[in-house]
Amino acid sequence: MFEAPYLPYDPLDKSGYETVVKRWPVILTGIIDTVYRTNHDSSIEDLNVVDASDDQIPKNEARITEGKVLIENFSRLKYQMGRDRPLEPVPEDGEPMVDIYNAELARLEKDGKNTWFTAPWLFAECYLYRFIRAYFAQTKHWRAFDPFYAQKEATFQASGTAIHQLATTMHELEEEKSALESDPDKLQVLFKEMIQMCLWCDLSLLTHMTHEDIQHLQSVGKEAQQARQEFILKDDQNAVWEHVKTLKDARVDFVLDNAGFELYTDLVFADFLVTYTPYVSHVTFHPKLIPWFVSDVTPPDFAATLTALLSPTFFPPPPASSTPPSTDASPSPSPSPSSAHLHALVARWTAYFASGVFALSVPRDAPLGARSALAEFWTSPWPYWDMRAHAPALWGELRGSGLVVFKVRARYRKLTGDVQWPVSTPFSTATGESVCPLAGAFPLLSLRTNKADVAVGIPEAIAAALDARGEKWRTSGRCVFLFYVRVLVGPGLWLADGPLVACVQVRAGVLLACGRTASVNLWISWMPELGRASKCFWSGRVERNALAAQDTYICVYRQALSERAPVQPHLRHRGRVGSAASGYLRECAGPVWAKVCGTYGKLQADTPRRSIAE
């Protein structure tokens, strides 16, 4: 597995310290208050049972008793956290990941980094939410209780204006559908607006912004989109659009982040892709199976969102129009146009779920704490570059996706391992690059609003200028990143064993070598279909790719020397820029372009088919 060359952030680093000292205790206090108020409501309910006999046990007594124990447990946890006590093992609760977390705790204990202020920040935060879940999972009457649901619901209700506005926008697109289908340029403009809509839609953590700031960021007008451009520190929108245009009836996967308005915008974006573009025909949404980082989407959240959107009373009434009120005293006034637009939009989504156009990666009725090979990894302590090793089923599923969209907060920290990378580190490097196949294994779009210290893909000069202005650009939530990592090994490519050396893209008679190469002296002499390039100086063997010839990838990896691959030491080349002559591609340390004589034909291989190379 990939080992990053830099240390991870710990709870004493900048925003990590503020999280441990302030945010986590506030979260635990909120849980205590929520359980207490729920217990109080249950007590009132029992008192109001008029026909209960004196000897009848109140129906909520067992639940209330368990609630009192929960309050004691969370109070003790808050006390231990504030005094930097060791992290306790996760109790066995019959749900996934207990052994995984406890094994990592044992390793940290050996290193002397197993307390709240010494454990790696990302692990400690993941552990906290798994430990919170364990307390509830061990009960009988609170097992299905989400301590953050009320908070998510209240935040969602406060977004009613923007929700109705977006519903009207989608309704207006219906009238332009035929024009959009024939005009890719218009589609591109809308695609970019959809991406930016998804970037600034999380209200739950914008604690440093005024109400006016939030209203402005939620605006979907073009002027607002242009005003945001200065806050986009990395912008791969054009690159990801060029990729999307190559898709046909593809599946897009959304790794979900926050519930509420953000989930709504994810659904709007997905609706745009399948309804108004010819490139995408299916969308899969990936929720969490336990309450996670306060606001993350769980299967019950997903169901509750669709129900709330159809409720006539969930949101405050939309703003009144300029039309004078009717003098007709009708007892049942008709819904506002925006409400009708919203109901029509949700009706379309419901039909999409029924037909399989939209789907969750787990059953929509999956309870909290359920087991699923396609979802457990999201609430593990591992960085995402370990996905193939620890979640092969999920890995294989995402390999079949046309685009995987990571809606990231903790996800960005997991994508980069929450490591102290230099800010100029390429995003592909920070996600593992060719050393670990997450970067380039599937087309990846990371949408990230900065709320943590880790930041990559930014020129040093820009980061220095932001620091000089005294702005907390890493954690304020004002600056965003749009990273697109193209697939290096396309769907349908299977490799035999051996360290990955390079990925070679065959397009229009040109070889483009991507990735790091190894200092190995081998001729690839069994590729006659490449004409004069049949003696490319590289390493390893190739297998056939299932992609189209005009955009085909082959992967090269190291193998032992053989009689068919004699050593040619005089062609060794270790410069920064490689060279090629007469169809020979020489080894290099960086990207190389080389003319290929002849056309791409069928590649032969005698290696067994299996998953991506180590």
C-alpha cells in the first residue's frame, strides 16, 4: 500500500486543534442535549397516557433508562477528550469496522500516539464518529436513532428559498431541452454552473460567513457564478467537460457528503446529466451507513429528503410574487409556481429511482449500521488510496464508472491522506499517483470547499500571496478546488502482476507516455502491430485494452528479463525530457511524445487476466 512521504496532520495543527478543543466538545454536548430532550418528550408522552393503570409500566420507560446511560457515556467521553486521555477500544456492537479501528488503536498505542491530542487528526475524527455510533448500536431502543438528524433537518428547512429557485431553473430548462441537445456549447455553460452550484451549497459549516454571504453563495445567477471565480484556486472544469463529452450512456457516481440542501443540489446535478445530456444514462449515489461527520447523508436521510421535498408544510412558503392577491376567498389556494416546479422535479426523480436511472449503492431502506461491501469503506479510518486493498468490491464497482464525483470535506482529507503535502504537490501525486492506483484508476472529479489545512495543486506564489493577506483561506470555506484526474487505465484493461511502470496512451498514431518509469533495460519486441514501434525501449508486457482505438490505453509494467527482451544498455536515458527516433521510445523520467509508424492494431498477450497491477 502507498506510504506518503510526509507526516499526517495531528490535532495540534491549526484547524485540527480548534476542532479538538472546540468543535468536538460542542458536538458531544449537542448529542447529550438531543438525548435529554428526547427523553423528556418520552416522559411527557407517558404522563399523557390517560388510560394507563397504576401498575402498568410506561411504554417508554426502557427507552428513557437507556437514554440516561447514553447521557452518562457521552459526558464521560467529553471529559476524557478534554483531558487528552487515551482513546478507548471501540466496543463490540455487531456492526462493521470494530476490529479495524481497534487494530489501528493498538498500533498507535505502540507509537505513543493514542490520545485525543496525539493521534493523527483524520483517524481521531473517524474514530470519534464510529465510537459515537457504538454507544447507540449497543442499545435496544436507540439503535436506529441519528443524533444529528434534527440538526440536518433544521438546516434543510432553512434552504427553502434556494430549493424553490433551483426547481424553477430546472423547469425552465425543459423549454430549452431541444436546443441544448443540439448545442454542446450551451451544455458546457450549464455544466459549469451545475458544478459551481454544488461547490457552495453546504450551509452547515459556513459558520464564519454572514447570512448575506450564504445567500449570495447560494445564488445560481450567472453574475454570482462569475464573482465566485476569484475564489476557485484550482479549476479543471474544462478538462472534466472534455472528458464527459467522450461518454455515451455512461454511469456517474456521486460519493455523497452533506444531507439537506447539498444532497438536493447533487440530485439536481444528476438530473441535469441524465435528462439534458446524451452522455450519462445512470447515476449511483454513495451514502454513509452510520451518522458521520454530523451532516453526511445516510440512507434514512435520503428517504426523508424526498419526502420533505413533496411536503406542502416542510418549507416556509416561498417569497410572494408581485402578482396582486386574488379576491376569491378559496379555502384551498393553489400551490405557487415554484412549488409546482419542485413537485414535478421530485416526481421525475421518483420515476428515475423506480426505473433504475437513479440508484443508491445500498438498499434505500438500509438501516443505520447495516453491512455492505459497497459502503463500509466510506466510514473506515483508511485513506482512499487504500481502497483497492481494503474494499475490492467497491474498487471494482467504481472502475466501471464514467466519472466518480467526490463531494469532499473529510473526503478530500481522505483522498489526500490528510498529509502535510507541500501546496504545490499535484493532486494526482497526493492521491497516490502511479504508486497506488487510485489516481488514474477511474475518472475522478473532486469538488472541495476548503475547511481544513491540507491543500494541494496550488502554485507556491499563490499560496504565499493568500497567506500574506492574512486570510484563513485554508479553513474559511471561501476558497474551492475543482480537481479532475483523468483515467490512466481505462475500463476494460486488465493487467498481470508486476509493479506499474507507465501508462501509454495510443491516440491518432501518437504514443503519450504518462507516469513514472523504472530504470529497467528491456525491449518490447512482441508488439509487431505497432509497426516500426515494435522495438519500443520500455519495460514489461501489455494486454489488450477494450477502449476505442482513437483513445486507447495500454499499461506497461516490469517483468523479468527473457530471451525475447534482451538488454540494450546503450539506449538508457534518464533526462527530464525523453526522446524518440525511428519509432523507438526511450525510457525517461517525464512525459514523452513519440511518432509511431503504422496504425494501432490488436495487442497480443499471454498473461492471465486480473485486476489492476500493484
